[in-house]
Amino acid sequence: MYLEASDGVRISAHHDPADSDLAIVLAHGFTGSWRRPSMRRASAAFGRHGGVITFDFRGHGSSGGLSTVGDREIFDVEAAVGWARTLGYKHVATVGFSMGASVVVRHAALIRDVVAVVAVSGPARWYYRGTVPMRWLHWVVERKLGRVVGRVALRTRIASTGWDPLPQAPHEVASLISPTPLLVVHGDADPYFPVEHAHQLYDAAAQPKDLWLEPGFGHAENAAPAELLDRIGAWLLQPR
């Protein structure tokens, strides 16, 4: 299935239906895809709690356009949320991993049409270079040769223009999510973003909010254990 984002970019998406009033939109991390085994595993886990919509961010997988690494991707999430509504789901929640976490936070704050949002392994602020993986990621995004590596080896097409204007960082808009519930999930073994990012995002948000710091959990959808995914799914179903 292909959706069209509000700025005209074609977005590849997939629906795993369920007999439920709730649709859960899953947003993958940078260089990911809804077809990757980690996202199919996550979709199966969340499918026990509602219908699931997965998609490829712009510049990723079978979607069109170029990756803006967390900026215009909010339109991709909105296209997926809108599709869920046309499928008949009464409630739509979003769950994002890594880059996808930053996007669902910004989407919930700026577009505001979901019943709950979960940020897993997400950054609180932009341009973080405090770890080796993040220094490597910035090389991929900011250098011409890095973008070639991104396109050829990582199958991710990255815009060369950078951000203009600079989008507000997740922690700068987190307070706008309220009264929608926010769950921040982060592992103490995350090699990309230390737990200070989770604290900064959580502290910036208003109630209702929850913070789960997970011992031994690494980074995003590739490392998320089935038990954690199931707990997140159960949190989405809590009466509010």
C-alpha cells in the first residue's frame, strides 16, 4: 500500500488488522524499514493489543523522497495515522524507535491527533555526538561520501540540504503533548543515546507521562525484547 504525505511524498505502508478499536502506528529508526525482521517482530507483538500500521519513512525502503532525519517525517506519521482512521479505527496511538521516537514526539506535540505516544530509545535534542555510533551517524548524514554510503550500503537516501529552518527538538515541544499520555522508554545499555536523553525528554513533558528505564536494554527495535514490547502494548490499552 502507498500513502501520500501532505507534502506529496509517496510512503510505503502495511496494515496488520485486528478486531480492535485501537490502531498502533509503529515508526522505525534511521535506516530501518517496515519490512525488516525487527519491525515485523514488533508488529507481531503489538498485534496482540490492536491493529498495527507500519511504514517506511521518506528516503527509506520503498518510500519516495529523501530522509530529513526527523524533520518532515512528521508528515509520514500523519499519513499513517490518517490511513488508520480511514480503516475504521476509533483510536490511534504511535510508537517510535530512535529517530522514529523523535518524530512521534514532534508529531504528537505539533499535530496532536493521537490518543497516546511512546518514545523508545529516542534523542531529546539534536546534534548529539557523545557516542561513537552517533559520530558515525553524523558523518553519514553530513558528508557527501557519507550520504553515498547511506544510499548504497544502508539503502537510505538522505537529503543533502540539511535543516532550514532548524526544527524544534523533541524536548522543546514535549510539553505540548499533554493531555495526551506520553511514555518514554530507554535502556541503560543504549550505545547511541545515554539515559540523560530520556530524563531530559521526560522532565520537559507535562503530565500524564511515564518513564521506564530498562536494565540491560540496548537500542531501539533491533534490541527490544518481546517482553518489553508486550508491556508497552499493555500500557497503550490502559483506561484513561
